[in-house]
Amino acid sequence: LMASSTEVDSFASKVTFAYFEDSGIGTKLIMKNLKMDLWQKSWLYIHYAKLYAYASVKRMKHENILPFCDQPNIVMCRDDYSYGICAIGMYTNPLLPEDQFFDNKSFAGDKSDYYG
């Protein structure tokens, strides 16, 4: 949703930036490499937990989890007027915990700390 890639034409939309600004995260925190206080970390954790729960319920019902993805290199399109790919990359070294987005129950299994 927010990550851009140099392989294709992509961008972060104005809606994404507005979300960060309205939520209190703001561009100052992005410039500080997301150094956050306890309240902000708690806020992000709660929202990530809600998104994870949303995706889990959709998966149990065998429904699509768009606009999110959890399988690498799968084409993900909302409609006939959009394009996208689930660009989950496997890195050569394990990522820091804050950069990991998958648990051991995901497609990555015991290598989940290499995906981001």
C-alpha cells in the first residue's frame, strides 16, 4: 500500500500522506526513521493488530484480503483500472524485528525473519 519500487512506475498517494498526517505520525517521524514514543508505538501496534485480524477473518472465509497481500510476487488488482504486485522480498540477511511483517504461521515458515 505504501512501499514503492524502482522496477515499476509507482508512488505513495496523497491519501497515504494525509493518513500519516491526520493520524499524528506525520512526516517528522518519517524523517527520524520512525523513532517513536511509547504512545505512538502502541497506536501503531493496535492498528497493525486490527489489520492482521481483518486479514485473518477474510482468509478463514476464503475471501480476498485486498488491498493487503501475504504471498510474494502475486498480481494483486482491485479492479480493471488498477495494477499491482505483492512485492514481498526475501533478503539475504535476517531483518530487524521492526522490519519483519510475517509470523511463523505465514508462507515463509521458519524463514519469516528474512522477508519484508
